[in-house]
Amino acid sequence: MKSIKNSVLIIVLTMLSSAAFAEVAVIVNSANGASISKGDITAIFLGKTKKFSDGSVAVPIVSDGAITDEFNSKLLGKTSSQLKSYWSKLVFTGKANPPKKVSDGEVLQLIKTNNNMIGFVDSAAVSGDVKVVGKF
Amino acid sequence: MNKKILMAAIMAATPISSQAIDYSFSGFGSLVGGATTDGEEFRPHVKYGGGKYDESFALDVESRLGIQGTVRLTDDLAVTAQVVSRGGYNWRPELKWAYVSYQVNDNVQIKAGRLNSPFYLYSDFQDVGYALPWVSAPRNAYMVPADAIEGVNVITSFSTEKFEHVIEVYAGRYDDGQNKYETGHLDIETPTFGLTYMPTYDGWLTMRATYHEGTDLEIISKDLDGLRTMLEGIPAPAKFLANAKFKHERTSFSGIAVKAELDRLTLIAELNQLDWHTSILPHQKRGYISAIYQVNDKFAPYVTLMKNNDSGGDLEETGVGALDAALKAQFGKSDTFGWAVGGRYEIADNMALKAEYQSQSSDIPKNEQTGEDVADTFRVALDIIF
């Protein structure tokens, strides 16, 4: 009985810690040769640039998963409502459109098959066939 | 001319219609209700005929719904249209924007078609309540009664060391007719141009300087026509009559603004000036300063101070006492001071609830005031984007 309680406790703590300390891995297609800094990632995901440093078109995608809040706060420095407000300013002035939203499970698959895409996943979920450009 | 550009772009899109066309829709809405608490009337619209608040609670004065659609023809070429429907204008849909945009490169964007003049810091999304910290941008300083142009606009943005710079230049023609609305009687037409420079330092300090000119302005208004007929009948002095023709006017608008985002505290100040050259219409110098404090992720109260210095236009005594008093009340010098307290609360990621109380006072005695701007008003708003 005690061991069950402990297991439950450990599972709960693990879940809490993974939610609180999840590491974000920013990923691109393995064929993408551009050098991508943290500043480049921020600029691409805030719509300030539409290209990678090598001049190729950058297509950012965001997931609807829990990792998105982590990404928004660590790389973009915004809460989700601040980000919504930021995008509403750009969208309704015709300046830029927010990154396409896809389901959490689709991110890896899309990045694998598309040379221009850039996205992010929980670093624990990264597979070998995409290129990690940074962990945050 | 711009309609032709729009049509050409739409037709250019047709041959590729067999491919998947990349389009998107976005929308915004604000449900705003309010009432004055001092028995006066408050007109929140700078444009005529948009309704006003009085002692009974009203939901239709400022409430609005907007839909924007964008069709991407190529990676760089897009057509955008925005339709806004306002309670103040009986919910009649108004084509606010319809333009073709071409992204020359990361730094330069060109738009052609129906656009708005970027007079103010918050011009671009003045209707998008969700994007504003307040129930509405301070009405006193957002005072130009025309903002829709048909023309061309070029936005250049670039970075140096610690600055991001945005330069916006446009030229076109105002045709912001309000007489199409049953309740309004004012139409403004003029060729126009303007430029804006907005540098942002280190991501937190934004400065803005802007200048606009209407070069050959005509105000089409039954009320002003009536006034002129009256002045001619007296007859009023020749110079005065010349200043009351409301045609071939030159008018200019200039403004400066600062926005500082200091951790939880945001300070915003704007000073705007509208000058009518050779007209009896009053010159308006108006500003505000606002402090917004982000208490937590959800709640951000604010306080705003507003000040108007409207100097009288080129008025002369006509010798008819009642007329002189009326002219002075309508076009004379006045100073107004106001303050507002309010707050924004995030209900959801795309929804905010706001409330505001504002109070205004003028150096003109209440019984001589003609406008509907000096009042104490309470308003609540629910803003969404979708």
C-alpha cells in the first residue's frame, strides 16, 4: 500500500516537474544548413523575418501543446495573452500573420518532410531525424 | 484607380484557382456599454453621427464587429479587405480597408487601395479593442474626423545596433464621406500625404513623430453651408467670409508619442495638433499621458490624464450678438481637462473585460458648451478576437 502511495507521489511529482521544467527543443529539417541563433528564432516566430540566414524561406509552425507556453515565455518573452495581443496588432494592420498552428503530434512529422519549416517540441520527444538548433 | 489595381490582382489570382488558394480570416469585436453620470452627453466618436452616451445605459454607441480576410496570391503578394459594422451607424457594414500588399523584401512593404491614415500611435488598430489597454484610445487626442484614404502606403523597417526603425510614407485622397450615414452631415475630401518615423530602442522604448497634410480640403456639410449663408446675409466682414468658405483649405496634423514598457509598468504619452490654415475652425492641441500597471497575467489597471488646448480660429465680430456668441461657442478658444481610471482583465486568451470611468471639465461654462465631449462617463467593454 505504502509503495503504491509512493509510486503515485513519484508519478505526480514527475508530471509536475516535467510541466514546470520542460526543456524546449527548436527543430528544423535535417537538410537545413542555415545557422540559426536564438535571435533568429525569436525574429522568425514574431514575424519579423520570413527567411533563414541563408536566404531560404522560413515557415514557422507552433503546436497546440503545453510546450508552447514554455516556448513563448523562454524565447519570445510573452505570456499567451500578450502574444495574442501582439499578433492581433500585426494581423489587423496587414503587416504579418501568426505561425500556422498544428497539433502537438504533427510537429515532428511536418519538420521531417519539409525543408523550410521550423518548430519546437519538448526536448524529450526529439527523434534523430530532425536537426535541433537549440535547447532552451 | 485603386479599384482597378484591386480588380487586376483578383483577376491575376483567378488562373491559379485550380491550386489551393492560401487565405485566412480574422475577426474582432467589442461590446461596449456605458452611460454618463452627470446628466451631460458624451460623444465617443470623432466622426459625426456615431451616437452619444447620455444618462441611460446604451450598448449601441461604440459596439462593433470587424472581419478581415486575406488572400495570399504569392509569398509576397496579398489582397486584404476589412469590413467593420458599428452599432453607432446602425450596424451598416463599412468597407474599412481593401488593399493589395506587396512585400518587396523583409524591410519594405507597399500597400495600394483603401487604407487608413496613421495619425496616431494606435491608429492601426483603433477599432480592435482587444489590442488596446483601454476601453478606447483617449478620445480627446484622437480628433481628426477623417481617416480613410485611397492611396499608396510604403512601410520600411530596419534595425541598427539597439534600434528598430519604422518609416511609413503615404499619399492619396481622403474620401471619408459621412453623409452616406443617415444621421451625419459631414464629408471631407482632399488630396493628402503623410509620413511617420517610429524608432524603438532596445525593445522597450518606442518614440513616434508624424506629420500629415490635407492640401486642398473641402468640408461638405449642410450645417456649415447654412452658417455661411447666414454670414453672407449680414454681411460679415470680407476676411471673415474668406475664412468661412470651407473649400480649398490647407490643414495639417502633427503628433509626437512616447511609449515606455518598464517591466510591469507601461507609460504612454501622445501630443497631437490639428491646424486649420485660413479657416475659422479652431486649432486643436491635445494630449494625454497614461500609466498602465500589469498586476499579474490577468489584470492591468490604468490611469489617464487628458488635456485639450483649443485655440480659436480666425474669428471676427459680426456685430450680431447671438451669432457671435454661437460662433464663439462653436469655434472659439477652450481648454479642457480630463482624467480616466479603468482596468483590463483577461477572461480568456482571446477575450478581455474592461471598465473605465472618465471625467472631464472645461473652462467654458456648462450653459455655453456646444460639444458633447465634456461629461463624466462610465463604460464597460468586452473585447474579443477570433
